[in-house]
Amino acid sequence: MARTSQIKKVATLRQRSYSSPSSFLPTPKPAIHDYPGLGLPLRHLVQDKYGFYPIGAHGSNYEAHSEPIFVREVAMMDVIERLTDKTEWSRKVFDEEIVAKWKKEALALKDEDFYRLATSGKSQYWGDDGVELRDDDGGVMPDNILNGVAFDCSKAKYLKKTGIVPTLDACASVAKSDSLVTPELHAALRAAFEKLKADHEAAPDWHPCYNDMVQDFVDPSMYPLIYGRTRAFQQECVGVEDAISHWAGKGAVVPNAEHQNFEGTNSMHYGVGSGTLPPEYWSETYQWLPANVTFQPDGGVKFTSYVNNLHPGKYPNIHRVLEELIKASLPMWDQCLALAADYESREGAGRMKKRMPMVDNADDENAKNWIPEDAQECADAEVTEQQLEDLGYSPDWSEPNRLTEYKWKIVRKPKLPEATFSDISYAPQEGTQLVERFASSGLQVIVKMVSIELTPEKPDFPVGGWHIEGQMNEHIAATSMYYLDSENIADNSLYFRMQTSAYLNDDDAYQVGQDSYKWMEGVYGTGFGCGNSPCLQNYGSVVTKQGRLLAFPNVL
């Protein structure tokens, strides 16, 4: 799930996952498709077979969970993300003298900043207004969080080959590119925004709740598909140029959700891990309307249905510009999308697992997990009576020779495991690219174009909330965002986090003695006590600068 700070003019593409992969050649006849809500139950959810793209953040989302990641690895991802924004970093990373300087700069960064990044929003408090997420303060912050940094030369080589930087990559990843959108396409997108802005000048569409700072030019929430009212065809025949003149008002009414049968193989049972989820994750009223695109022999794409809220007769040029943006986004989606291969693994490009595995014995009683390991080194440590009382020590009845042990428990710091690295391939495997998996059926894409306008009277834009894109109705698998213009504002960032399993307590790797999880809380930056911590793993942030194309799966 993602959260943004200030942003600016941005074109957003959301790729639906519903189209089924196929290897057969298309026939001359228009294809007939079954869609959730039209030919299939509204709450149809394909998780009984593997080879699907996980969607959303819920307890029954197979292979959409992150393993807990050490704060050291979060720090490493943060530093590598910063380095890959440096000018000519892909060349300089092979210069040992420059790398030594970068390492020195990285090691000078404050542990507190890394720990805050890892622990932000990781404690939950139940109040009258519901659950409030706060920064986790239960663990003991380790010292020297970043005691070594891997400067990933393989990412530099991959950037030179593809123009893509995989980043914040552990159990999922983000892809960024500052070159896939050419200057010509950038200029065409700017012209598209200027045209839409001029046409909306008389009646601007201001996004609700943002005090006339967010103007929507193409908004999927405007005139969406409404169950029981909207007409549609299962046969793909509407097209683009003649969509309004020939097909407006025709087709069968998409049935109301309450008239559909939700029972059967995909009925909801709602329990965490059941493979199903509650009905409220869907809307029974509406959904965003996607546009269909097909792959072309030259590697591009072509709309076979119009973009909702972008009149196909009035804006044919903008449709063509968006086709070029989708074409640029395809390798980005190939980079960050991962298939659920089975119950415990996923298949995708680049890194699929965290860099630093769990230690063999995570129990607090394992002295090797602490600095110092030997309690006798703390015999002369100065501690307060209150600190001793908090641990249950009393000079009146506790054994005198245990005072040193209590002091050790007070002053010790968690020892972070050392990082190990291996060179990996970031290239998608043969047969896994979208153009290969969906050669016959094509893709469905939801388009949004928005401008955020700050003025001297309204200089501050509120930080966005954490969210997953869309509802379950939309079946959004991944998002691509292009940041067109950024003028007279500070740098902005998009923050990412991912859910963790609700069954960590059942995982042998995390089995410890009663209340012996303080070491884990320190090195992971999250609470392991009952009921106090949400199942979330922070990944970090990516700067959303002008001219950047950003893509990420809809589980981050």
C-alpha cells in the first residue's frame, strides 16, 4: 500500500488483472468475455489456482505478504534508493574511490532516522474513534544499523540495458525510470494536459475534500459503471472512434449485485487464510470502468474501447498519447508484477525474497543475539532502581548473584545479523511478460489524469493516507504513475509498505519462549506482543520527481 506527500500533474494507469492468459491466436470474430458482474459473479475471485497476480491487502490474499524485514535491510533499501537518484550513479558505482566516499556518507546517517523509517505507524491503539496507528516504541533500537552497504552493480548494468531501476526490492518491488518516457512523449502529454485544462476551465472538476487544489481531468470515479443501470456488451465490439455515435445506450443492463448468486466455488467464508474475504471489500453499486487494449506487432498497444470520461471523438490524439504511455509502462509492470506460483512462493523478475534470513535461534535467552554477549561485562553498569523494579528485581528477595544478569538485560542492545549478498538477475523470465501471457486477450487499463495546483494562498498539500488502489471490483494488479510537471515545490515522495502474515506466531522461525521476543522487536522494528501491532512491513519511499515513471504492484 502506498502513501504520498505532495504531488503534481500526474497521469496514472492501473492495470487490471482479470484478463485470462492464453496462447491461442485471436479469431476474426469479436471476442466474448466473462467479467465479474457480467457473466461471472460479482465477487468472483480466482485464488483456487496458482499463476494469478495477488490483489489488495487482506488476510486471505495468497502470496501478497511480506516477510518481516530487519531494520538493517530497510536501511539498506533506503540508502540504495537514494544512491540510485544520484547523477550518473550507474557509471560511478564502478569507481572504487567514489563508492568508498558514498559508503562513508551512508554510515554517517543517523540510526534514529533508519529506525523511524522502519517503525513508523507500526503500533495500533484502540480508541473511541477506532484504531489509530502510531510509531512503534516498544523495541530497543540497535546500534550501528547500517554497518555495511551493498552497492548493487547489477542494478547499474540493468539500468543501462533497460532504463529501469528496480528499487525497494525485498518480497515485492517498485520500478522507476527517468528515461522510458521520451522527451517527445513528455511534450505530447503536456499538450494533452493543457488541452484538457483549457476545456475544463469553465467548469473545473475539483476533487472532493482538497479545498480546490486537486483538479481531475480524467477521473474514473466520474460516471463509473453502475450495476442495474449501465449497459454493456460481453462481446468486444464497441471500439473507440464510433463508440458514442454507434453504441451509446445499447447493450444489456449489467445486473444489480443483489440479483446475483454468490454461492458456489467462490463463495465467501471470510476467515483469515480461508481464501475468501468479506463482501464489503466489493461495492454492490459501482466500479471503475476500464479500457481494453490489445498488443500490436510493433510492440505497442492500441485501445479497443475508449477511455472512460475521455470523449473518443473529441480527444483521439490524447488516446494515442496514452497508448504510448501504456507501451512505456509495460516493461515496468513486467519488472514489478509477481505471480503467485504456489502457497509459499512467487515468480517474477528480480528479488523475490528478503536479503537477510532469520537467525536460527531468535529467543531473548540466546546470549549471541545481544551486545555484549557476556553478562559479566555489565557487572559495573549503572542502572536505576526503577529499571530493576520494572524487570522484577528486588534486593530483598532476589538472589544477589542475579543482579549482574538484570543489569545486562537493561543495558544490552540487540545484535543485528550481518548481511549477505549475491548477484541476481533482474530480467523477467521468458514467457512471463504481459505481452506473452496476454497475447490474445489483451489488457484492461484504468486511466486517471490529475493536476495538483498549489498557490501562495494554499501552499500546503495534505499528506495522503495509506491505501490500496481501487476496490476488489476493479481487480487492479499494478499501477503506473508518470509525474509530468513539478514547479516551485519541494521534493515529494511516495511511501510503501506491505502486509505481513497473520500467522507469524505459527512459523517455526519465530517460535520463542514466553515473552522472549524483545530481540525480535528491536531488530525488526515491530511489536510481537499480542494485539498491539498491525501486520505491516515498511519498505521506504521513492522520490516522485518530474519526468519519472513509477510502477508498483497493488499489494504495496
